[in-house]
Amino acid sequence: NSPVPNSIAPAAVVAKAAGMAGLTTDSNILVYDDNKNMDSSRLYWTLKFYGHKGDIRIVSGGLQALSSAGMEIVKGIESAPEQTYSTSTGDMSMLATTADISQNMDNPSDDFVLIDVRTDEEYNAGTIPGAIHINFEKNNFDYRTMRTVQQIRMLYKENGIMPEDSIVMYCKTSIRAANTYASLYNAGYRNLKIYDGAWLEWSGSDKPVYKPEVNLPTVTIQQDNS
């Protein structure tokens, strides 16, 4: 919960939780959720940030996709022998700060891109100046499986975002942003960062906020001159 709710947990907390789940840094992990691939993406990013060495893969479509594929679904809590999980100090190249964004606003770089992955309503209520709006749900099909590599590349290139760009993404608390991170990483993008303080941190400070104009439909009233 520091500096804002849902911030990435300290290394010691992650190490304890992963070890209690029977994981080591060399474990090969399949991770899924039932929440539009958001939570699994966040765990994916968190473990990568802390230097996980094994393979980590997100199950596209989560629990529903597994069930549809005929996997057996059981109830109850599975346990595994506790392990020692060792974290690194954290890969800061995967993390953006308020200062990083402010610096690029004051001295903009041609290859810097900031993505707001929230809903249209959230974006229109206020965003970080200069942010490109791409709702994270566009990374998924309507039935919640993740879009193909080719479709992700097309989506972001159509918005002027290229693989060689330096890309930072955020949402309200950057849970949803992790799904955009995972989708872009899977599509071959590598210079990616999550602004973990996210909108909560930015809007709670004295930083500038841009409120896009909402284009409401024009209603024409015909006068009856008869």
C-alpha cells in the first residue's frame, strides 16, 4: 500500500509468498486468472521484475479457457512443500517513476510513449498530459483470450507506437497496465516500463492533468414553420 494502494510488494514479501506456494526462481510457471488476464499479467510482471529465472507463461483466457478446453476444475486449496525463493533487488528498467514521466514532459524524447490503458470514462475525466489512450481490453478478444502477436503489433503501430520506442504504461493502480505490458512483451516489444504509482499517485500530487474534450453528439432540432 505504499506509496499508493496496489504498489508492487517489497522483495521480501514476494519471496515469502512464492516460497510458501512451493516455487523457486527456476520454476516453470503457468499462471491464469478469471479477471480478463489482468491478475495473471500482474504476477507475470512482478516475478520478472524480481528476477525469476524459469519460464513464466500466461494462460490466455484464464479459467474459462481452461474449462472450455476440457481441463478438470476442482475445489479446495492445493498445497506444495515450501521452498526458498530468492529475489533480486528488482529490475528498475521495468519500472517508471513520477520523476521519469515529469522529466520526459519537460524534455520530451522523440521515442518516449506514455499509454493510458484505462476506460474511456476514466481517460476523459482526466489523464497525464501527452498520454495515448488504448484501453487494455483491446488486448483481448471479447471472450477474453489474448489477441495474437500480429494483431497486437497492428493495434499499437496504428497508434504510432513502434517496437523501438521507450514505452511507459499505467492505469489507476497499474494492475491493468500489466496486461498491456505482457501483450507488448509477447509481441516483441522490449523497452517497456510500468508506472506503478499510476493515476492514483499522479492525480494525488500537484502534477498537471489533462482533461480531453468529450465529443457529444450534435442534436439538430427542426423548426416547424407551418
